[in-house]
Amino acid sequence: MVPNGDTCGSHPDYRILLVGPDEWQDKAGPATARLNGIRVTAVTTAEQARKTLVSDDPVDCVVSAYNLEGTTGIRFSAESIVQNAASAFVLAPLTDDMPPNSGTESEHVTWVVPLYADDAGPTGVDGLRTVLSRERKYSRDRQQAAQFRGVFDNPDQFVAVLATDGTILSLNEAAATLLNASEKTVTGKRIWALPWKDGKPQRRTVQKALRGAADGSYTEFEGVLSPSNGTASVDNEVRLRFRIQPAAGDGGDRLLVQGEMLTERERLEAELRASEELHRVTLNNMTDTVLVTDDEGEFTYVCPNVHFIFGYAAEEIHEFGTIDALLGEELIDPDRLESEGVLTNIECTATDKSGTEHTLLVNVREVSIQGGTRLYSCRDITKRKQRERALTQLQQTSRNLLYAETKAEVANRVTADATTALPNGGIALYHFDGAENTLYPMAVSDPLRKMLGSLPEVSLDQRTSINRAFVEERVIQPDETDVSDDLQPLFTNIDDFAAMSLGKHGVLLAATVDGPFDGVNKEIAELLAATTEAAFDRLDRESELRERDERLQQQNRQLSEINQINEIIREIDQAMVHAETREEIETTVCERLSASDRFAFAWIGESAARNRRLHPREWAGDNQGYLDSVSLSTMDDQTLSEPSLQTMQDRSLTVMDNVANQLHEATWCKEAVSRNFNSILSIPLVYDDVLFGTLTVYHNDPNSFSETIRTVFSELGSTIGAAINGIQRKEALRSDSVFRLAYGIRDPSFVLFRLAKSLDCTLEVKSEVTQADETTLIFVAVENASAATVVSEATSLVDVTAGEVIRETENGGLVSLKVRDPFVTSSLATHGATRRTLEASPTGVRLVVEVPDSATIRTVDEMLSGQFTDVELTSQQKQTRPSEPQQELGSLMTERQEEIAQVAYHSGYFDMQRNVSGRDIATTLDISHTAFYDHIRRIEQKFFAALFDRQQQYITVE
């Protein structure tokens, strides 16, 4: 039997009353023996149980036997005393005593657990123990639920149940009233979506508290709810102190939010605490210092942040005794302070604990607080004053740089002014040389020069802060400097530095030699860098503008020059068109070139004695006896020949820009300079590689012949040469006498000589036709060789592009050969010479030509000497020109008609017994046979008209 009042468990919080006889107790007692947290009381009768239930010690659960003295367990469970005292009633009958279905139909019995009477009863004991443990848990849950309900139904508190993500699951009536909303409209929203007065900051506070509660912590915060319309307060705002804590629920983890409305006093106290905290944090962290003194200047209060300016702790400031010892005497006028009440913007200097001087801006106000009568507010404006001084200097520097004309001047000005702008340091400017890809030190401030000495050059392939700043176009400071920096020894000599890009121009290295390179220094250095870069950009722009202006001026000069030269050329061209003689051409050219002071002097010379001297033909301008005083012979031993002689020898344009530069190299230079001939230009008068002479002009100014003038004069030389050649041809046609010249040619490169020598035959040119593609078709009579053999051998040569047998005889025949370059006879005709004989044999070539005058003789000599390596004039005879009606008749044909007539004639088309047809000739000429016959009819018509009607004039028909 379990003794009455026996307990079990180390922390009894649940009381069980066992009611039953002793033999029943022996069975029921073991069920509670090993249950922790349970206190057991055992009685044997129902009467004893009633007395126990009405005692001051409450019973949570009654465990009863079925058979009790005077009653049964079922009837006992229905008694009101039992119902009111215990929350659970367990009927535990012995299996021998319990009738079938005993207790199962009673509404007052919570559990029925049979106990076995025999020794097999552990199963019943275990069942009772399980029931009691479960009942104890149910009791605790009921207690908690009752407590939660009590909290939830509190009419003076804001209560809500949340999911861990902040979603409102439910809220009490008090919360709905405060929000002026129903529970249905609020549930499902996030708690931070409620109408908080402070908006976003308050929402962040709520979210932070939620995260803490979700992690299992109790969190608190204060907030003001401001519903759109409500009755909680006059201004519809309610301040609450909220607590969020975790709470378990049937659906999983939950959060319980409780909000308690603050009274006015609590609200004021909370605001006061917050204000005190704000002021404490502000005073401890702001840079301005507040000092309070009495009328004698003794300190009554020192702000805790006093060390920011003075470097002293508050206790050390008190040891100064008075404000005069800290800020200096006579800082303020007491009478003025008394009359005005406040004095502002008093500037003074003070020295901090390390000995550094600071500039302060002090405001003084009369107060009455804790024994203090004067409040001093001190602001450190040292950096501001430094910045002001630097900006003033920078403004002056910027103004000075407007007048700088070179980059060196800009660099020297900036580095000199940097000493004022950066009183504890200076700058060095590096200039980038794009040709060398190197940064060169350009200028350096005196403090840095004394500290660093000579600065090194920096190439882009080095690893330095300077070229990094240039390449990366940004500011490089020590915290970004690699330990492998090639300039590391340089940086160890300075306290701090910053390398700043100057764009394409280079780098500005700003450094301090006394103290750190702080924000103000960096700002000043950046302004210096920007100012310097802007000055360099201005100089570049001005240089570009100057270069552009110079180019425009040069272009204008060239244009004026071109216009002037074009005017001269037009005048010369017009004059040459109407000139009848060579003398007229040469006179016109010289006069036009020297007219209106265009050139000081101009003359034309003709080569004589096989290009060994020049003979002046015409001149104009102020000669001043120059041609009589200088040698015009190449035989004179001079280091430098007169330009006209050089042109005669080289057959190319000769220019001397400044004669004075060669003053000691030739006598003629002194003669030219003495006559103010300072620049000379000479051109050859050439046509078809034949030199007719030289044209030389002189100008009073050095460097007077631009590239444009040189180009125009070169073309002018060809034009004059062509005009002279044309005049000579006209004179040749009008002349009654001719010179017959015979030449012997033994040049192995001459195609006819090569063929005659190779085939051991004789070749004679009968006719030649210059074609449109500048090739020449020659008709050659062959003796002592097969015509086909000649054609085959000729076409194997590079100079012959085609060949054809025209007529073949027993001893030779007639062939046509197409020669690649203009043939020698064509060149002769161009210069007024007429071929009479051109015959090639194995021993040489015999050429007989007729020329109209001695000038043409020189031209032919020069042309043949230039074309063949071995040529010799074998005879020269003057003869009277015979009348040649065929020349007059030949002039009636066009060049194309003449070509067709010659090919037809030499092909045997006009022979009595011809063996070629018109179609054959047309094929040779690469035209249609109808076109051939049309040309032949036109030619015949012209010839017959010329014979029978001398007065008829014909129009040339192509």
C-alpha cells in the first residue's frame, strides 16, 4: 500500500489522488512510482477522498478502484465534488471486480484502465502509467491554452499571431480596434504593411525584430501606428512598445506579437532617453567642440570630443584652468558679449597636444547652466583655410597660365605655385614622349627637389606608380603601390604621395614631406592636375590652330602662286601659238617671265660643242652683265657648275634655293649674290628626248621656287621644246634647200642589224606606218634570204610583236614587221628629218636622211646618239629640194588612209598581176573588206580630183 501523501518526481507539478482498498493500492501504486513531476496521494475510502478534494491542495487527477466502501467508482466519479476538484477521472478496476463494459458508458470517466489481479498484470500497470503521463501533458497544454487565451483576450494589449515570414494569422479585438479594421481585412497581410507612422524606417525595424524572433529570441521595439481613422487617440496616433516571441502552434512555429500602449509619462521618458542618447552620440562624434566656463573663464563643462581638435582628453583640458590658456587672451570683448548676448565667427589659432597649429572659428554665447555662464563652440577650420589659400593660389595660377606660351613655362609656373597651394609638400610633372614611350621629369617643386634630388625617367614597360597612373588614367596612392615598384626607394623619402594622370600629356606626382597626404591635399592636387591638363590642352589647341593657319596661309600663297604661274603659262602659250620662228618663241618666253617683276632675270641657252658649253640665245630682265661675268662652259674646273650647265648635262630640273649657302664653292655664286640673284631655277627644253636648250630664271628672294612652281616649269620646258620642234618642222617644209646626211650604225641592239647579221642578208625599209597603239609597222625588202625565214627570226625577238610575208621572190621578198617601240624613222620624222635610205647588211646599217637646216642637223645628231651606242656621221651634203608633188598629194589623205594605201601598195594590190585580194589586205589591217574598199575609193577620188581639178578643195574624211 502506498503511504498517504507520498510523492514522486523531483519537480512535482501534477497531483494524483489514488482511491481504493489496500489490495487495489498494491496494483495501482507501481503505475505512479516512476513518473517524474507527479505528486501522489493515496486514500482507501471515498470519504477520505472527499476530504482530500476540498482541501487547499488541489488535485489534478483522481484514479479510483471500481469497488469502494459504500459506493462504486462510477458513482463516485459523478459526484459534484469530484467534478469540481479534478480535471480528469481514471477508473482502474481489478479485472476480477469489473463487470462487463464497466465505466465505458459514464460521461464522467475520462479513462478506463483495467488492472489484472494475477501476476500477469504488468500490462495493466504500464497502461495506467501511460494514461497518467498523457493526462499530465494534456493538463499542461490546457494550462498554457488558458494562459494564452487570457493574454490574447486582454482588452488593453495589441496581440497578434504571425507566421515566421511576418504574415498576420490572427489578432485580438483590441488590435483590430487600434487599427480601425476588422480581423478579416488585416489577416493575410505582413505586419510591416500596417499603417506605421515613420514609414520605411519603421518597416525596417519591424523586419529586423521579426528575424530575431524567428531565430528563437525575444525582441522588442517601439512604434507608432497611425490608422486613417480611429478613436484610440485624438490625433489618431498610438505609440506602443512591442515584444515578439516564438510560440508553438498546431500548424507549426508561430510568432506572438504583444503591443503595450505607452502612457504619456512613459512616452516622454522614452523620448528623453532617446534624446539623451542622441546628444551623447552626437557630442562624442561631432568634430565641433563645446566648452562652458564661468565669468572668470574657468571650465565648468568640457565636451568629451575635445580631443578631435586639441588632442587632449577632457580631464587635461580642465587642467588648463581657464579658456584664455587654451584659446589665448582677449579672445572676446566681455562688454560686447553682455550687450549682444552672442559673438559669432571669431577666428583664432590654437596649438594641439602634438604642437600642430590649428585655425579655429569660435562662437560665444551667454548661458546659465550648471554654474556656467559662457558657452564656447569651437570649429576647426584649418583645412578650410588651407583650401581657401590653395584655391586663391590656384585662381592666380590659372590666370597666369592663360599667358603661358610653352609647356615648359606652364610646368615651371605650376610647380612653383604648388609650394603655396601645398605648404607641406609639392609636385613633380612628368611629360610623356610618344616617340620614346617614356615619361620624362619636366619640372619639380623646390621642397621635393631638395627631398628627392634628381627624378628618374619612367618608361611604360616599367612597374611604377607613375606609369600606372598614366596608363590607367586614375589616381594611384601608396595603398595601391606594389612592393616591387621600381621607384620604391624614391617613395620612401617622402611621407605620402599621389600620382595623377594628365591625360595624354603625362603625370602629376604630388607628395608631402611633412605629414600625411590627406583629403584636402588630394583635392588641391587634383585641381592642380586639372588646371595643368587644361593649360596643356590649350597650348595644343593653339598650336593646332597656328599650324592650320600656317597651312591655310601656305595654301593661299600656293594658290596665288599657281594663279600667277597659270597667268604666265597662258601668256606664253598664246604667244607661242602665234610665233613663226624659234626666236619669237624664245623672246616671248623670256619677256613674259621677267615682266612685272615676276622674276629678276630669265634667259635661254643652246648647247654647243657637243654639250660642253651653253650659248645664250635670248634673255630679258635685269641682266646686269651676269652672263658675261660667269663661265658657261663645262670645261672650267668648278666644284659647283652654274645651274643652267647642270641642267644641260643632266637634262633635268635644277634648283638652288639659296645661292648664299654655296657662296664659297664657285665664283659664279659670288657674281649671282652681288646682283641679288638669291635663288635660281633651270629647266631643260626637251622634246622626244632631244635637248633644244635650257631656260633659267633668277629671283631676288631665297627659297622662291615651291614644288608647284617646279612642277609647272618642268611641264613648261616640254611645252617650249615641242613648240620649237614644231617651228623647225614648218621651216623645213618651206625651205628650198636640204642637207643630206649619211650615218653608219653598228649598234648590235638595232633589230634590223641583228636580223641582217644573223641571216647574212640585206634588209631595206621601204615604208613605215605608226599605228594608234604607238607601235610601228615597217615594210622591209629582203635580199639573199627567204622572206618566211626573216619573219620567223624577227618574231622570235622581243622588240618585234608580229610579222607577215607580203611577197616572196626567188632571192627574197617583202615582209611587214610590227615593232614594239616607235621606230627610228618615226623619231626622225617627228624632228623634221626625212628618211631616204635605211638599209641593213651583215656589216652595218646605212641611214640617209634629209634635214632642212643646221639646227635640225644638231637635233638629229643628238637623237641618234641617244638612241644608238655606235653611230657615226659619214657624209653631209647641201642640196636643192626637188619638187615633190607626191607630198602635196599625200597631204590629201588622213593618217588612216595613208596607212591603208601604203599597206595595199606594198602588198602588191595595185600590181597588174596581183596575188592578193582586198579581203587579204583587210585581214592584215584588221578591218572589214567593205571598209577597205571604201577607203580605196575615197583615196582614188582625191588623187584624181587633185590631178584634174587643181582648184578643188577637199575636206579630209576619216
